[in-house]
Amino acid sequence: MDDAVRTIQAFLEAVHPYDSLPKDELARVAGSFIRREYPAGALVYSLGDALEGLFLIKRGGVEVVDRNGALVSLLAPRNTFGERGLMRDGLAVTTARTTEDSVLLTLPKAEFQRLLAQFPAFERFFNRGRSAEGRDPQLATLKVSELIARRPVTCEPATSVAEAAKIMRDTKVSSLGVTEDGKLRGIVTIRDLSNRVLAEGRSPAVPVSQVMTADPVSLTPDALGSDILHLMLERGIGHLPIVEGERLVGMVTQTDLTRFQAVSSAVLIRDVASAESVEEMAAVTARIPQLLVQLIGGNHAHEVVTRLITDIADAVTRRLLRMAEDELGPAPAPYLWLACGSQGRQEQSGVSDQDNCMMIDDGASDADMEYFAKLAKIVSDGLHACGYVYCPGDMMATNERWRQRVSVWRDYFRRWIATPNPEAQMLASVMFDLRPIGGAARLYRDLQEETLAEASKNSIFVAHMVANSLKHTPPLGLIRGFATIRSGEHRHHIDMKHNGVVPVVDLGRVYALMGRIPAVNTRARLLAAGEAGVISHSGARDLVEAFDLIASMRLENQATLVRSGRKPDNFLAPSDLSDFERSHLRDAFVVVRTMQSAVGHNKGALT
């Protein structure tokens, strides 16, 4: 292998999905790439051109525009482009041009197609997680209100330019809205301070009213992302005020657009996979709230949103496992890291702690177990640093109880099933949502089948699990109202997790137990229960629709909180909803309560 190929291979090792390829395959792929250098402003391909392959930026930058010349993407090193055309008819659907001196790697079309066909991780990446080039329709059609990253920072017309500069520095913004009595009068940017104050030798004491852009062009929150792109390109501006009437409600910048295009589950997973430290991964996971806002703004189904967010947690966990093994050395025995809770069910939202455990091969010695204790601490501490905080109930692999050999786990499940006391019910509820994340998946496969079979045959255990599933009830009040929280910080709110989503999650788990359904995702369990006859088709349909509404409103509320500059949580005020929304939410809760009553009376489902 020559030095050029070695250099490309080293680069690919930090680029997803190439990092998932076996080493010998990665070496082969590295040798198939064609390396070319382009000067700034060079045309890479035009709309309608036959594409020779997939493009990967090694150094420099590329601008992608659509058929109307509107900006689609600004791409940086490790970004891929051209796959949309390759995966259709081989013709470019955009035009690409370098923005600076660049080095591009081209993977020949035949090689790209071979990798898609032979490697599932490669195929998933390009079919589900398209690059920034493929997200133009979402950006162009998204409402401007979904692009506002934070509340606007403002000053008054009489504010001195020196004070304005301090405000920008302290709030880390590049522009201020100049307002008077709440009404927008102008905008002042860092560029204005440079060109109109420093460059002209003016005093820092002059008011911003003398250097601001008065009556700036603006848009309303219901305008589209395409309106922003067109105005910025046509007028050469980088800051656009968003107003309702004359009131400033937000500021969208070129940085916001770049950030939007840089945030997708595929990009975040790629950045996690190439992170060299926990700090780098924490910087990636800090972008998840913005991803949540974008996915909700793009009208994605709740099960898609939570799946994509969970995929990032899975990638973080696997990267931490790899980093732990790099630090400690190879594992002395096969092991399996599993997630439970919302990560196990692939239902993570903008608020998640960590719930995990470890199964270890029975051949591991007592001395080997010390290695796994150290590994668990490295991974759990890393997850905490990345925002997946320690489980309040200590359901983590750092707890020796949840870091055991497979034979011990087999005994755990047998005892819980044989003696379903309150603790056993609680633990079984958590552990029935287990999903392998990294390691030897075979360690759990047989155990899951055995446990489902034994548990479903034990009528006493099933009855206890049914009773346990009825502990969380929908927040239904009298006379078509809601039973809201009565005191404290969340007074007059509904807990959309414990009284909204969890009752359905618990029902799904009971149905899976009754039907020996291996799925752990709640929606998948409900659908499978209907197909298996555990509940009626009409009952399954009604419950799925109720769950969809409840889960969607929970995520929409979290996205609203993020847009307002707050941390997402699970508390929703019914007063914030329209009469139509309140009516439908209550109807959904009624469906859940009816299904709980049915399973509690051993009737199974609605008919």
C-alpha cells in the first residue's frame, strides 16, 4: 500500500459510515478513491451531469445550489455529496462548486453501489441519513419560526456603540435588534461597528441610532425557509429580523442556517463516531435539542423522532465502549452492554437519563469481573458527561447487581417470575425492555426467549404485571377536564411522561408478555399484539392512534420549550392548548383508560 492510500485510509477511519467497514475492506475502499485538487470557485458538477461517483470533502469547502440557484448546503471536510443523483438515475440533481481551495475524494459509482449492497450499515446511512445536500426540501419549506435559535437580543436607539458591543460580546451574538417601546426600529451588527465606527474613527459614545440599519427588511414567523435563503442571497445580508406586526420576535442569521444544515442524526452520529474524547462527544450531544426542534418542525412522526434521537445515544454508548477498551485493553471474556428504559425501547426524547446493565459470559473469572467494573464506570461516567445523567434508581452497569454473568441474570429472571413481589414487578418491568447495544448479542438472545416463555406461562406473574401496569393512570378529571398537578413548580400542568406515555408503555409491555412478543418498542408491541390476537384489531388501532397523539404532543411541547430558550421537560399546561387540541388529547386519554380497564378485568381490549 502506497503512502497516498494510507493517508486516505487514515482519513476514512474517522468518517462515518466508512469507520464501520472491516479493516481489509476499508483498505480496499481507500485504494479505489480518486483524489483531486480544486481551486476556489471551481465547478465540481452541474445539474444534469452524469456523476462519476460519490464525493467526499477531505479539505476545503463546497457550495451546493438547486436548479434555481438557491443555496442548498455549505459543506465542510468529511461531508459527502452527490448521493441523491447516484441513488436515482446517476444524474446530478444539484450544482456543486468549491468555496475555497479544496481536496475532494471520489468513490467510483460501481464501488459505491457495491458497498450499498454488501454492507447494511453503509446502506442505512445513505438511505435513512442523507447528507446535507438531501435536506433542502425540509429547509426550504420549513417555517421561519422553526429556525429561530433563541430569543432576540435588543438595545434601545440611545444605547452607545460601546455598550452595544459589550452586549454582543456577553450574549455571544453578532447583531442586536434596536427597539423602542417594543417596536423594531433597526438592526446593528458587528460589521456595522467595524465599518461605520472603527473604520471611520467615530467615538464609541455615539448612539447606535447613528450607525444602525434603519427599517431593515424583515420576515414574519409564518414565512418559509426559502424566503430567508432568497433574501440573504439577493441582498447580500447575513442577519434577518423576524417580526410580528412591529414587534421583534427573533433573528435568523447565516450561522443559524449553517447550523440547521449541520444538525441531522446522521451528521451527529458521524461526529460521535470520530470523536477523540468525551468532551468532543458532549459537544455533539449538546446539539440534540436543536435536532429535536428541526425534526418536529419538519412534521416527522414521533416514532421517527425518538428513534433518531435514540440512535445517537446508541452511537455514544458504542464509542465509549470502544474508548474504554482502548484504555483498559481487550475484554478478558465476551460481554454485552444493554440499554433498558426509553433507550432500550428506542423512545428517547429531549429528556433522558441512563438505564443500562451488563451481561458477562459465564466463563469469566472473578479477576475478570474487576475489568468489567472499570469498563462500566468509564462508560457510565462518559454518558453522564454527554447529558445522559446517572439513573436516580441506580439501574446502571456500575451497580454490581446489574453487572453479572449470564447465569446470574437467568436466576434473576426466574426468581422474579416465581416470586412476583413489588420489587420483582418493578425490576421485571424495567428489564423486559432490554436491548443489546454493544458486545456479544448471543449472550442475551437465548435468555430473552426463555424468559418470555416462562413468564407468559405463569398466570400469577402475568396478573401481577397487569396490576403493576395500572399504577400510572391518564390525567382525567371530572366533567371533561384534566387532573393536573395541584402544587409546586408544575402546578396546573400534566405530566406527559408518567401520566401520558408511561401508561401506554406499560400496556405494551403486558401485551408483549402475553403474546411472547420479542419487540421492545412500544408502538411495535401494540401493532404486533393486534396481529397476534392478544388484543382486537380495533383495540390495537385505537390505542396506537391515542399513543401517537399523546407522544406527539409531548415532543411538540419539548420543542416549544427549546425554542423559548428553556430546557425540555415533560410538563404540559392544558391552558396552552386550543379547545380542539384539549378535546382530542382528552379523548386519547379516555382510550388509554378504557384499555387499562379492559386488561385489568381480563377482557383484553375494546371491541
